[in-house]
Amino acid sequence: MAMSEFQIARAGDFEGREITLRGWLYNLRESGKIRFPIFRDGSGLMQAVVSKAEVSEAVWQRVGELTQESSVLARGTIHREPRAPGGFELVLRDLEVLQRVPEDDPYPIAPKEHGVDFLLSHRHLWIRSARQSALLRIRHEVVRAIREFFDSRGFFLTDAPILTPAACEGTTTLFGLDYFDLGQAYLTQSGQLYVEATAAALGKVYCFGPTFRAEKSKTRRHLTEFWMVEPEVAFATLDDLMKLGEDLVCHIIERVLQRRRPELEALERDTKRLERIKPPFPRISYDEALKLLHEKGSQLPWGEDLGGADETLLSEHFEKPVIIHRYPTKAKAFYMEPDPARPELALCMDMLAPEGFGEIIGGSQRLSSYELLRQRLREHNLPEEAFGWYLDLRRYGSVPHGGFGLGIERTTAWIAGIPHIRETIPFPRLLYRIYP
């Protein structure tokens, strides 16, 4: 069976033409001697119209006997129909049923309310629903936009290893495993240290892949396995990083609005909020953020990192993403460059999405001093021998440099207006769930 050139999402390109729709039955309704099956093909939904007077009795019967998620080849002509979903419909002439879902073992996700546990246990089927499919198409667009952005700016993709001999932010939130006869290894929580090395080779790089955090968290913002893009730039300053992050997020928003507006509409997303996301973004220091939090009733002491509730309070204060910079060094990772003007602060930044979605970007300038990096490793009780190669980056041609990580799921959740990030990845891995 040859791959079809027809896609529902591109129905307008086929107006007036005979096509074969390869897909599945989404729904079926009937009005007298006309049947209206709705098909999906992965790119969208399309209504077909079948008139009893215009098809054979066999075709009429096959359409009437279709069950939800039966797989079909539906042949006919694409006509413009403003009242139909997407503005086009298929005038069906013939139907071949590849597999009919039996009535005594029906598709388990019926058009009714199901509990979250049930839906997560049937995630392999839930992703076929209109809402979940729309979310995954938006996720695809986010990823596509990220690659476009960096590739068009002269960045090189240099993937980092998933198995690492040491942690980049301590071992308490890592998944460990035995690595043959070489002892303990870990699933990566970030590719950052490795892309620092490739940035010294290629100048501007990014890695893009899965990362793992063994935090025992059950919040709507956490997954144990998630995807992150991490650019790293030689000679970059904190100001450079803030501008790069701002440009990246604006590019993603622009592309999703341009290419996935029907999906946003299907999710009932208020796109006007997204259309307001233009540079510049507000930028406030940690000290200014703390002052604002205290005015809103928070008791967070100076020196503590922001928690989820603090991020929500701050993000609700702004219509655009807000960049918070220069956190206390003691609240951040060992590899961050101190601010020369105030060494107790790190040259770092977080970007918080509006509407309470929390941090979507975290980054910093990296330590460029060999001696200071050795000192920090000792202060954090990290094994110096495991970081020998990382110290080498400061011994041989060290330069100011920096980067950040952007989480795909949180970014997608914000853009789509979805409260829980578990719906923005095909198969979420949660504290109490690893099936399917």
C-alpha cells in the first residue's frame, strides 16, 4: 500500500479532486438517508457525507456498521463546505474497511467522562483524541521552531550523553545504575557540562534530548523524564543569554500561532495572550523579585531559591514572561560565575512564563576560572576526579561562556494553556506511574 499524499490538514490543496483518505473513524451520525462519518488521519478531523442514493448498497452498509476507531480507506471527492470542521468535507463514493473494531470489545475511550487514572493507563489510546492529538501537534511545532531558530543562527547540534559518570547538580535527584565493572553511572539531568565542551570546539552549540530528575514531586509541573534544549555559547555574557532566551521564546510563539492556530482554537486557548508576547520582556533582579513577593505576602527569606508558589505569584504579576537574574550564589549550582560587583550573587537567570506556568528557562554564565571551579567542587562535595575533563576546559583556553535549558513540556503547556504538563508528552513518566 503506497503512502498517501492526501492529508486532512492540507484538504484545501485537493479541492475538487478524487482522493483516498487513510485513517480511522472518529464519530458517526445519521440523518435520514445521509450518513456523516467523521474520520481522522493524524493531521486532523474531516467530515464525510454519504448519500444512500449515490453509493452502492454495500458501501452504505459498510459505513453504517463502522465502529469507533475502525481503520478505513475512504475514497471520494473533496468539496468546500464552510459548515464542516476545517471548511472542507469528503463526498464519499467508496469505503474499504481494514479493521472493524468489534462491538463486543469496543474502543475503551468512549465520548464520555473518564477519570485521569483510567486515561493515563490508556495513554496509548488517549493520544488519539482530538485534544491530545492537537497538543502533540503543538509540541511538534515547538520542537520544529526551536531547531529552526538555532540552525538559522549558526548553532551546531551536538548531542550530549544520556549516561554520565557524575552529576551536574549533585546526586540526590539522579537515577543511578551499575555500569558494567566501572561502578555507578547516572541518567543525565542535563547535557550542559558536555555542551560546554563542544562550545569550546564549535563556538555556538545546542543539545536536544531527554533528561531525568528523580525528584519525588507530584506537582503539575514535574515529570521524571522530560525533554530539554540546551544552547551553549562561547564568549556569551548574562545579557547575551537573556536576549537569546527572549528571542527564542518569541520565535516559538510566532511559529505556533502561524502554523498551529486550529489546534490552539481546538484547545480553546486565548490566543490574544500569546499575540502579546513580543520583546522586550520585563527583567528584574532577585532582590527586586523578593521585594515584590514580600509585598504579596510571601515569607521567603533572602538567599532561598524560588519555589513553585513564589514563581506563580511573580508570573501572575506580568503579561509577558519575566526574567529574574542574579540569584544568591548559595541557592544555585556550583558552576555559575559570580557577579564581580557582588560575589554573593551569581550571573544567572530564570525565565518564568505568565499565567502561573512557572520556570521555562534556567541558565547562567559559567565559571571560567580553573581555581574557583576546583574550590566550588570541593564546597559541594563533588568528586574532583570525575570532573577532571570539565576542569580541563578551564585549563586550556578558558573564556567567558554560558547557556541555558528550556523545558519542552512546560513551554508547550504554557503555549497550549494546559494546566498539567503530563498531557504535553506522549508517554509521561510520573512519580507513581511508568505504564504504558
